[in-house]
Amino acid sequence: MALPRVSMVQFLLQKGFLTEEQLAEAQKVAKQTNQSDLGKVFVSLNMVGEREVLQAKAAEHGMAFADLDRVQIDSSAINVVPERIVKAHNAIPVKKDGTNLWVAMANPNNIMALDDFKMASGCRVIPVVAVPGAIDDAIKKYYGGGVVASEATPAAATPQQPAQNNTPAAAQNYLQGARQAMAEAGVERRHTDEAESDADAEKMAEQAPIIKLANAVIQQAISDRASDIHIEPQQRAVRIRYRIDGVLMEAMTVPRNLMAPLISRLKIMADMNIAERRIPQDGRIEVRHNGREFDLRVSSVPTPFGEKIVMRLLDKGSIMIGLEKLGFLEENQIKIEELVSQPNGMFLCTGPTGSGKSTTLYSCLNKLNTVGVNIMTAEDPVEYQLNGIAQVQMNRKAGLTFATALRAFLRQDPDIIMVGEIRDLETAEIAIEASLTGHLVLSTLHTNDAPSSMLRLGDMGVEPYLISATLIGVLAQRLARRIDPDNREPYEVPAVDLRRFGFASDDPEQMVTLYRGVPAENNRMSGYRGRTGIHEMMVINDEIRELVVRRSPVHDMREAAKANGMKELKEDGLAKVLAGVTDPGEVMRVVFTAGH
């Protein structure tokens, strides 16, 4: 589906790249020189940059513009077109989705190029516009240039080596400054994998260029809406990846000889021991970006090529968005609000790591947080700080565990208790005791679906009659990428293709209209922007309680829950696919497992 068309001149004027006075002058020059392409006149007179002109031309043709300095190109797209065709037309494939192939090119009207790409790939070719120089750099990187280095000269060993093509412009400047600072500081390059001395690393970590580079890595991640930053030492370079909308994407590559000072700088910021490289460490960094506060949970582990750092980005403002913006179907949201309004009982949120369990529970607490209610939480670690709530950080070395914290809570006159995670029998038993004595308990559990939570508690050693007496509801959830609402197109699929999701159709010829994302600059050419929840809300009724006491199989509990109105994860996912929020591939990726 073509994007809305806007004339080149109108686009430049609307975006503020061009003024009316400049336009009049450029038109005068074009007339005098018989130049029919106003865009070239704008560039030659230094009124507008080449990138902005190409953006405007893309809008004029109803096409997307690809910023190849920031886009992560799919390897599946690269693999279907040979190097000779790419170099012959100075165009590069950036994304492949089924039989569609998006190709970045400076001239999207080059019919010969489009035909060659179509013949080579066997796909429907969709042109997107990009800057010629950026296309050339991407070709060098993905078709034999870029990060590959010879054995004789380790990659990035020389301070004068240029920055990698995929590194954002701001970080490139800091990389160059860091190399220069190393040279001025007299830190010699090393031809082995031996890390720099602690003294060298600490000295460089306090240099302004390294400080700016570390800050640039974090600020860029925040700007790109990343949830995690991975800094991964490799044999000849340091790869930095961001997890955006649940998927890891390469952000930049840092020279090997900057590894030790960069990692040392991050460890200093996180208040970690920079001299200790043999054991895992944890730390925390607080930063501000555009007036918003972020917490970074920092973890380091030793690897053969150096310490790997992973930083989890936590936006303190994200928990204030409310339950209504977490992607719940209306019926599920009503059930949750009813359950967390109960005076006692235990409500569990289940799912794998990174599925949004904590965000859901924090949103519930934020809704329940009033002057007349005493809320206490036991967390490891405290991810978000909420005003008016007593949050206790676990400290195993000091003997403060979930179990000891819960025992103390019962003497603090609480109304609502949140336990970060039920990990063992002792914690489970005290949480159940709290719910039996008139408290509402919220917690998380690691299970694949809602009905399996009863089996998991039973495996821990909790007696079935206690589970039956206290559990009021279980929410299982996943996070799927959301189709970019501003860049999407409809397509039709046979109804039979959706049977796996529970779609019922009696007509074998029926077609269903779905949506898929269109790659664009604001979604990093992925077609997705943000994530939405996929949920399975199980309300415990008398029939399910009886099955729990009888130790019935999970299958029987699932059937009873469905009879009580529970929609399975795949059914909730189907509802969001039909609504155009996400696509079948995403639901398959996050929900389906072998045997289901």
C-alpha cells in the first residue's frame, strides 16, 4: 500500500527545511540554468541537505525513506540477492517478509534495477528511498566490507581506524575522540587478547571521550526505545546491540582497544568493582533523558573475550500509563479490576522473563494506591519506586529474603502485599498465610499458561486445599510487537490459515482481511512500533477449586476455565490480529510452543 503523497516542495516547507524566500530564489536559479530538478538546485545552493531532499522525493512518490545509518538490515534479505546485482545498481535489500522484498535505492524509478532484484530474489520488490552514500556504506558492510579484518591486523586495533558504518553519528564522534585520547594517554595497542591493565582501564575510563561514548550508548538506546543494552566483547571488536520491541538489533561496533575503558566506565557509573573481572556483578545507574528519569539495572558476566555487560532500561514513568493501555481486551480488564479490588486472596501474574509481569502488577498497585490503604512490596530488585508505597529491597547477604520480609510485613498492618516472585515453598506458604488472614497478595510465577500455575505451586509443596482456599485469579501474559499504526497495509488470507488460532469458519473459500506493517524510518524498517500484551485471564470458581483439591490434570482445569469464560493466549492473540494490532507471525513467535 502506497503512503500518502505530498509534493516535494510542500514536504520541505511543512517540515521547515525550506522557506518561501528560498523557494522563490531556487525557482529563479532553476529557470536561469534550465534545471528541471528543483531538488538538485536546493542542494547546490546549500538550502537543503541531500537527505532531506530524498525524504521529500520519497513522500512525493508515496514511498518510505530508509535511514540506513540506523536501520538494522535483515540477513534474510541480504541472502537472496547476489553482490553483483547490489553493486551494479547501488541498491541494497533491507527487509524480507514472505514474498515481499524491500530494497533501498536512490532512484526508485530504476526499472532495470527493480527487474534484476525481482529475478534474483523471486520476490515482489518494494522500493524505498535512501541516501546514495549510505547505500554504498551498507553494501560495503553487508557484502564483504565493514567488520571483517585480517588475521595480521586485529580489527579496530589502530587508533586512526574509521568508525563502523552502523554506528550513530554522535557515537562516531565520541569513538574518534576516544581513540585520540588513548593515543595521547600513551596506551599502547595490544596484538593479543590480553586485556589492558586495571590502571590503564581506570585512567581511560575517566577521560572525557570515553565518558561521552558511554553516555552516547545509553542515550541512543533511550531514543530508540530499547529495553536492554547488550555490550558484547568479541575476538576483534565489541558488538553493541539494543533490544527494541523484544528483538535484539545491532546498534554499533566499538574497536577492541576501547573495550576495557568503556566497560570500566560503565562499571564505575553502576558503582561496581572495576578490578574484579572473574565473577558476575550487579549494579544500578540513574539517568535523565528529555526530562524523564530512567533506571538501568546493570549486570556483568565474564566471557572468554572480556566482560559482557547487559543493562535493563526501566522508564519510571511507564508504570503510570494504567491498565487500559497495556493491551487488555475489555472483558479481561474488567475481570482484573474486580479481582484486585477483593479484600483478600492471592492474584498471580505468570509468564517468562521479559513478558511484562512486573509492569502489570505495578499498574495494579498504582490503581490501588490511595491514602486509606497500606501497601507493602518485597522485591528483588525494586524496579520502580512508587510514592506512598513501602517497597523493600531483598538482601540475601544480610539475610533479608522474600520469606523474612513477608513475616515482617504481617506485623506492619498491611492491606495489600506484593511479592516480586514466588520462588520456593517457604515464600509460597507465607504468601498464602497472608491471604488467609485478610490480606490481598499479588505476586508473579514462572509458568507457560494460567492453569499450569496450580501445578507449579503443587510441585513446590503447597497443599492443594491451601491453593484452593486462597487463589482468586491467574493472569498469563506475553508481549508481541505492535504493527506500526501509521504505516500498515491490508492483505487477505484464507480463513483456514487461522484455524490454529481458534478461528472458526464453515466456508472453505472464506478470506479474512488482516494487516501487516510497512517498513518506514520511524519503525526502523521493521514495520513494528511498540509492543502489546497477549493475555490469558483465569478466574478461579468453585469448579476449578474442586479440581485443584482432587489434584486433577491441568487439561481438566483448562477446560473448566474456558467454560468459565477464559480465552487462551492464542485466542487473545487472534482477537488482536483481527483488530490489526499485531500479525499472526508475532503471535506464533511469542505464544506457540512445540506440542501446543
